Amino acid sequence: MQITTEHYLILSAIVFSIGIIGVLLRRNIFTVFMSIELMLNSTNLVLIAYARQWQEMSGQTAVLFVIAVAAAEICVGLAIVIALYRQKGNIDLNIFTDLKG
């Protein structure tokens, strides 16, 4: 059995679905961050699969940019979480509703 692009796309859809479920159902901020990372990595998998299929390096270049954005997102998000934890003493997502008004 040969692994084709469709196999990678199915795997990516499964991983992205797990990420969506994690973002929608979980209230822990760290679990939400991990779920967002799962979604970003599933898009990376799609980009790499198509880059492999079409023999192009542009997909792999885009993956490097996605990884850099994901790292920056985690750094900023973690800084916000640490600041909120120091202020409120809790890191539940309901804290962000307190920041509205």
C-alpha cells in the first residue's frame, strides 16, 4: 500500500477536527492553546503534502512562516495568561469575559 496525498489530507482533517473540538469544548487556556497548535500543525501537514505532490518548495516555505507565527502566538498568549494569573489567581477562560467592561 502506497501512502498518497489523500491519506495526508484525511489525517490532517482528523487532527484539525480534534483541534476544533478542543477549542470549542475546553475551558482551560492551556488546552485551548494546544488545540490551536493542533489546527496549525494540520494546515502544515496539508501544505507539506501538496508541496510533495507538486514537487514545489513554496509549500515548505509557507510552513516555516506558519511555525514562526505559531511560536509568536504562543509567546504572546503565554504572557497574557501569566499576567492574568498574577492579577486574578485563575486561568479559566471565563476571566476574559471580565475584561469586556
